[in-house]
Amino acid sequence: MITNKSANLRALSTPKRAKRFVFIGILLWPLFVSHIAIMTTIINRQCGTFNIYSTIYTIYTIIFAGLISPILLGIFGYLSYRNMRQIKMRIQPILNNTNHVNNLVRRRDRELLIIVISEVFIYVLTTTFYPLILLEMMISRYIISNKSTQYSQIENFIFPISFLLLFVNNSMPFYIYLLSSKSFRHDFKELLINYYRKLRNPTRVTSVHPIHLTLTQRDTHV
């Protein structure tokens, strides 16, 4: 929204609305996946999904984790990068195409492109194995009547690794931004320094600019 050329869409991109969306997501997603907590059960001292719900859960995971999420991530990432390119084309004539400005714009475009590609790549890498192993286990359950012990051991070894990768994916955006964006590293460094100063001297009143204001001022200056 913040990179869109439409003023109405840009006006929707505010910290207040972002907090609302986060709060709504915290409320809705547990309800949306509550069927997992309800239908997961224990059979023969083994906790998991069984019978028809096992098939439903596999299809659900393939659609939402393996298809919809990476597709939406790629689409919105591409749109953000395209909007940044259009902004670059609009501001160049006004600023007389100075080398300094062009270098800043190219650097921001490059950072955004690296972030978008990295996020899509990391997401696909960390979330693809889980729906695939679920699909393999579902197919083998109907095709292979008697699985060998070695075959079952391989499945039981790969399954928790693929599940662990889902949690790795949740922490990766921070490290992607930290490694890819100089602006993010600068703001993150300032944030740590401000917190450190507050801890050293709690009574001292310091003027701390929010990160979004810092970015806005930097962009306006550019």
C-alpha cells in the first residue's frame, strides 16, 4: 500500500491500521486452525491425525501452506517492487537525475528486490517439505498396505525435520531484513542504542524518533 501510486491506498497504510490488522490476525488465525486442536487425537499411544481427517488436514496444509501463501507473497512482493520502479521513474525528472539521487534510488530498489526474492525463496524452502511429506504419507497409506520398518523410520525421521522448518521460517524475515537492507540495519542499531541509553539513565528524557518517521524523513529528503 505504501508504495502504490494511488493516494487512497497510501492513506490506508498507517501504523494504527497495521496494529489493528495484527490484532485481528491474532484473533482470527487461532479460530481458523482450531480444527487441528479439536480433531487431533491419540490412537495406540500415538498423537496425530487419523482416518478421514488425516486426508483433510493434508489437503488443507497443501493449499494454505504450500500454494496460497507463497503465491500471495510473490504477487505482493512483485507489486511492491514494480511500484518502487515507477516511483523511481517519476522522481528522476524532478531531481534532475543527479548521480547521488540515482544511486540512492537504485540501492533501495536493489535492497527491496533482494528482500522480495529472499523471502519467497526462504518461505518455499522452509515450508515446501512439510506439505510434501504429508502428501507422501497420505498416498503411501492408501497404496502401500504394509510399510516396511525402514520405510516408516525414514518417514518418521523426515516428518519432524519438515515440521521444525516451519518454525525456522517464522524467524527468517528479521535476519533477511538485517542482512539485505542498510536502512533496516541503521534503524535497528539506533533502536538498540536508544534502549541502552534508557537502561543506563532511566530518568533522562531523550528525543526518540519512531522508525517509520525516520524512514519517511529519509525518503522525503531523497
